Amino acid sequence: MIQELATFRVAGSRYPFCPGCGHALTNDALNAALVKLQLDPLKTVIVTDIGCVGMSDQYFDVNAFHGLHGRAITYATGIKLANPELKVIVLMGDGGAGIGGAHLLNAARRNVGLTVLVFNNFNFGMTGGQHSVTTPHGGITSTTRGGNLERPLDICATVSVNGASFVYRGTAFDKELADRIAEAIQTPGFALLDIWELCTAYYVPNNKFSKTELLQTMQGLGLAAGILQRMDNPELAHAYRTEFADQLGKPVLPPEPIEQKFESALAKTTRVLLAGAAGGKVRSTASALALGGMYSGLWATQRDDYPTTVMSGYSVSEVILSREEILYTGVNQPDILAVLTPEGLSQAPRQLKAMDESQTVYVVPELADQIQTKARKVIFHLNRAAVSRKSLAVAARRPRPSCATPACIRWKHSARRSMRASAKTSRRRISKRWKRARRFYRNVITRHLCRCTRRGGTTARRGEPHAGANFAHV
Ligand SMILES: Cc1ncc(C[n+]2csc(CCOP(=O)(O)OP(=O)(O)O)c2C)c(N)n1
Ligand code: SF4
């Protein structure tokens, strides 16, 4: 028997908003809409922006994503495009609507199937009531003490003219708000509700503002309330799939689940930290490790940290592998730490200090003396592996000396052939190319570092197929 959900609110939770804050009313209306639609909580995602409004998602028993200010629509777009079957609901303030204005325009223009609720209280609530893009002319805020001189943005008109499928303007006090939110959620394309509210901490006391003034302001600006636009254009995430299905002549497949192919020997949760330099394949290796864990039936998380610059500076990735579900990322005390470059070392002093005798640090010889830790120290001669400095992290996977799959044997033979050919063409003078080939031959072939190891950071057991990463022996 399917049981109806009486609420989508987290049991026993209370909103953290100031008394009388409109955010509580709007969230209640959202809850009523979810109850009305009886959405599957597992297929519903609330994406929140920054600000007081950003605290809302934790009070709903659905999937949630909370990111940077003004960027909620970008995350939501990615989620929707990746899985069009999800109902993706964005909660943002007027501050977020201004800071992320271009995203708002583009989501409307693309007709991405999102439902955007703008909790519009005419100021930045969380940071002390600064004016925003919707502050009415004359509005007093902490940054417009003499009254706002800017023209307020008409959010509804802006998204309407850019092709939004459903547009509604109303207030948090509207009796019909829950129904309109439900209608917006059911709209396949981009839907936006501009919900006018009271910020009782700042805008209300600064402007002697109440529900009456709120309605008067709307009228004074000549802005209509109610449903302002309904259009039936193709929703982008579905349109993409239909278009490609037409081109391919077959349906576009949904994302494939990662199915277990191997059995892991991992006994306890293992936290791995790879600390290297940008451009060193640190993140790729971490991904291969995490994927390998998943193929082996483990839970895996990956978290990357690197500066905004490209190909310079540090690159640190952490991977947690576990038989149990991993609820938090953040490795303070890794079980395995690979220190690959000085840049990586500069990012790991805290972890090195926290590690104990049961844990292991793999370190390149040139940095070994700089490692101060209680953990077991293993000097790892990465330079003997035939990879450039750029691929140090990949080489950090200890190669198995027994790779004997047909693909690798074929590859080794072809490497040997090309080395001989190279030697022939440059017999008179030992060219750089020949030297490189000889080094390559010695290092790669005689050390049995197979092609798969070099390319994907994976290792293979004798006779095992090389499909995907296999870290079953981790
Ligand atoms: C890019 C960026 N700029 C500024 C801030 C600082 N900041 C945090 S909350 C906030 C105001 C939020 O106002 P609004 O979006 O209207 O939401 P409310 O607090 O009113 O719910 C600001 C400016 C930030 N976190 N990120
Ligand atoms: S500061 Fe304003 S927006 Fe934030 S919780 Fe208080 S009343 Fe609501």
C-alpha cells in the first residue's frame, strides 16, 4: 500500500528565521505544494542560494544542494540536465536573483525545467539589510540611508520576455500560493514565482512597512500580480534527449549505474590523500581510485582542492573508500598519504602531524627528509617509473609485475618494434628520440608497467580484463 506523505518537513524541526519573516510562510506554502503533488522525495531536489533563504533546504526531507551566492540556478541546471526525471526546485532571495542575474536570464531563455522561488524581501537579509536589485525607489536600507535612487528590477518581466514557461507574481500571504507553486512544479519548462515578503529584521523597521505597504508598492510600480505567463515550449533537458534520439535513431540511454564487477578485500574504511601539483593527474588518479572502489562494491567519495590557476600550484585529492555509506567528506587523518611534489607537501602539514604509526606516508625521495610524522614512511621512487612529472600521481599506483593480458602483450611488442625502428633511423648518431625510446623500453617493458597502468592509473592481475579500474586489492 502506498502511504500518502502528510508533510515533507523534517519532523520536529523549527525554522531559524526572525519572528514574522516571510521566508517561513513561503516555505510552508512550498511544503503544502509538495504534499499536494505527493512527489517522490528521492526524485525531488531543493537547491538553495546563499542568505537566510539558503537555510531552508535542511527543513525538507528531500535531496538538497547548497552552493555559492547567485549560483543556485547553475547547479540546478546541471542537476536537471543530468537527470531530467528529477523535480528541481530553486529557493533564492532577491539578492541571489541580482548577483546571479545572468543565470536567471539564461535558464529562462533555455527553458530549463526548473521551478524558481524568489523570496523577494527587497534587501539582503542575512548581511544586515543592504539594498538589492528589487529595493523599491525611495526604499531605506543600510546602504541607501537617504532612500534608494535605483529603479527596481522587474524579475517577472525579465524572465517572461526571455521565454519562461510559467511566471507568477504574488506575496507570501497569498492563499493560492501553494497551488501556484504546485502548478509551477508541474510545468515542464522554466517556471518562476516572484514572492514578495516582509524582512521583519531590516526592511520592515527601516520603512515602516507591512502587508498593506507591500501591496501598495506593487500597485504603485504598476506591476501586475497573479499568473503573468504560460507558454508551452520544449523543455531543454528533454529536448536534448529527443533531438539526439532522432539523430541516433534510438533512444538516448539514461546514465548507467556503476555495477559491482569485483570483490574488494578492503577490511576497514580507508582514507587516501594524494598531495601533488596541478597538472600531475592527481584528480584523475583519485577518480580512478574511487571508481575502482565502486566497481569493487565499496562506497567512495572524492574531494578535490586546487587553486583557480591552471597547471600551476598544488592539487590535492582525497578519496574515502568504505564498506559503509560515507556521510561526510574531509580527511583529517589519512590512512594513506602520497606526497608527490613540494606543492602537495605544502598542503599536508596538518594531516602529517595527525597521522599515527598505523598509517603510511608514501613520499618521493627528494622530499623524504622534510616529512615529519609518526606515520610509517615509505620512500617511493616514482622517477623510476617511465612517466613524466606530469603523471606522477598515476605512477603512484604500485604496478603489478604480472600484467599479461593480450592487449598489453600486443602493446609491449609494438613498443619494442617502434624502439627498434627508431634506433634504425638514427643509427649514425644516437638521437634524442632513440635515447628516449631506449629509456622507455627499459623502464616500461622491463619493469612490466603496463599500458593500462600508465594510462588510467589502474593495475591488473594476470589474465584479468582491463575494463575500467580494478582496485580490488587496495
Ligand atoms: C558572491 C557573494 N557575494 C556576497 C556574499 C555575502 N552575502 C551573504 S548572504 C548575502 C545576502 C543575501 O540576501 P538575499 O539573497 O536577498 O537573501 P536573504 O538573506 O534576504 O534571504 C550576501 C550579500 C556572498 N556570500 N557571496
Ligand atoms: S534577517 Fe530578514 S530575511 Fe533574514 S530571517 Fe530575519 S527577517 Fe528573515
